[in-house]
Amino acid sequence: MAQLVVLDREVQRLHDLTRSVAASELHVLIEGESGTGKKTLAHSLHRRSQRAARPLFPFDCSVVTADGNGWAERTFASAGGGTVLLDRVDKLPLAAQTSLKRYIEDGEPRGAAMPRFVSTSERDLDAEVQPGRFRADLYYLLAGVTLKVPPLRLRRLEIPVLAQIYAARARARVGLPAPEITDQALDLMESHSWPGNIPELRNVMERAVLLAGDAPIDVAHLPVEQLRAHAPRVAGDLRRDLADEEKLRIVAALAQCGGNQTRAAKLLGMPRRTLVSRLDEYGIARPRRPRQRPA
């Protein structure tokens, strides 16, 4: 699951609200982009609730078929009065939504045997009601309290901390201590908008650990093209600085790889043809293989 680090004020308010909500019996809706930590928050809410000693029953709503009549009664009969985590509830077909609504409404007399529902959605569920993609009556049942998890691009203070956490975990798996991450590498990561959120950051760091080996993680170990593609627009001077920095990294990578452009491109995290284009753009002479003399 994606990790939540409490450094940003919005995330701090979210955690404070989660502690308050956990003590109640209201059903909870957690909204946010994929990979922002919605399920992590749901697990935290369950652990803090009065139902913590009972099971947490996770269920992926995207697997429910269009003919979902009666599925809720069959599925949640064994929930044991714990917490049901309805992951991706926005994917429920309308027939299944009707079944879930009936189960919740008819189940109120069950008392302690009735589970609490914590739902996650990648979409604004309220906005799905108007065009008829989600039942209004079910929305109001599930959204006793709505928690909105901000994307990683709005939680920039967390990026260096999360990068260090995931790099340390990757190194620990091979029995090595946590690596150093250079300021230049952190600056590049902080400039990225992270459309894949926390899983994208985790994958980038695991790749960087693999490429860096025992060395500190530097820009050369990051997928530069991926990070540049979603970077916010910057001023002209900063663009020139980044270009100069990239030129230096390309020269260093070529030197490290003995002039082999394919290996250098892999080290830099860019396609070989992109590297060739950069060589022309920056006026870097392309390494040539020495001609073999005829015997």
C-alpha cells in the first residue's frame, strides 16, 4: 500500500479528522487519485476504531458483474461486524449499487453484526450522481463523512522523505544500509508532478537503487525523460541550468560506459534515440567505434 507521511498541513488535517471520525460509527468515503494512500488511510481508520478487534474485510468493487443483484448479502454475511473496505466503489455497476443500498438499509436492525463501510473512490462520487452513474441514495449512505486525499504533487514536502524511505527499503532487502540521495536528485524529483503518485515514486527509487549500487543516488540514476515529461514549466534561466546539468550528466554517463551509447542511455533512463538527439542538440561529439585494421 502507498505510505502517508504527515508533513503537509493538509495531510495533518486529514489525519486529525481521521482520528475523530474513527471513533464514530459513520460510514466513510475516501476520495483521491490512484496511488495517493486511500487504502492506507482506511486501514488506519479501522485500527483506531471501536471495531479494531474485529476483521477488516477488503473488497474490490471492480470485480462485481453488471448483474449484481443480491451480491452484497452473499458477500458481506461473514464480515462479522467489522469494517468492510469497499475499494473502488465508483466501479460498482448500478444493479450492484441497488443491492448494496438494500443491504445497508435492511441491515440497520442487525446492530453489532452490521459492518461499517469505508469506501474508496478515484472519482468525485458526488459528481457521478448527476449523470446517473452512481445512485444518489447510496452515495448519501456511504458518505457519512468524506475524506479527500491530496495527490503527491500537492504534498511536495513528503517527496524527499518518501524517496529516502523507499530507497532504504530497497537497500535493506539486499542487506545494505540506507543510501545517500544527492540534492540534485531530490531537486529533480521535487520538480516532477508524479501523475502515478506514490507507486511511481517507489518504482523510481527501486530502479535508482539498482543502478546506483553502493554509490549515492544521483540524477544519472533517475529516469530523466519520465521526470522531465511531467515537470511544471520553469523560467528561462532555470531551463538553461537544467540543460547544462543534463549535458554534464550525458558526458559523464558516456565516459562511465566507455562511449557505448546504448548503455549510457539505459543509465540515464532515456531511449537511445533520445540520447542521440541530445548529443546533436548540445553539440556533444558522438563516440565512434575504432575501425579495425585489416589483417
